[in-house]
Amino acid sequence: MASMSMSSTSRAPQWTARQNEQFERALAVYDRDTPERWHNIARAVAGKSADEVKRYYDLLVEDVMRIETGKVPFPAYRCPPRPRLQAESTSICTTAPEDLAMRHE
């Protein structure tokens, strides 16, 4: 749930990593059958109102739907070839912009 598509982020107020973590934890505690769900979640998320957490949830649901229906393209990852003889090696997949950024560090 941590990332949102470009269309959603332009409509959503900024959320810190801490607020997002608080939101995710509260969402796991207060399910859809919980009375006053959004008020309870808002109390668990620093600086956010019930309307803001509900709106954030709706944007995340919209993003998942867009991804599942193929309306959001998957990133083009570049994975280095896997070594054939080295059992303990690991590889890192990156997007093209991430790959360029790492090469210029």
C-alpha cells in the first residue's frame, strides 16, 4: 500500500512514511465492520482527520483497481543475469531511472 500512482498522488495531500505506517497498522486493527472506523483510524494517525484517512483509503483502493485492470503499466525492471555457478550471489532489479542514478553515484 505504500506507493500510489501519479494520478492519485497529485490529488492526495502529503503523507509521511510514519503516517502511512500508522494508517496501515490502524487499518489492520479496524476492519470494515468496526463502528466509527474512520474516526478510530484517524485517532491512530498523527495529524489526519477521519475524512482524510477515508479519502486516502479510497485513493489506494482506486490505485489497486487501476493496477489490476492493467491501466497502470508495470515498471521496466532491468535484472542482471544470474550467475550460474555462484550459489550465494544475489541480484538487484532496478528500473531504468534507478539504474542510471546508481551508475552516476
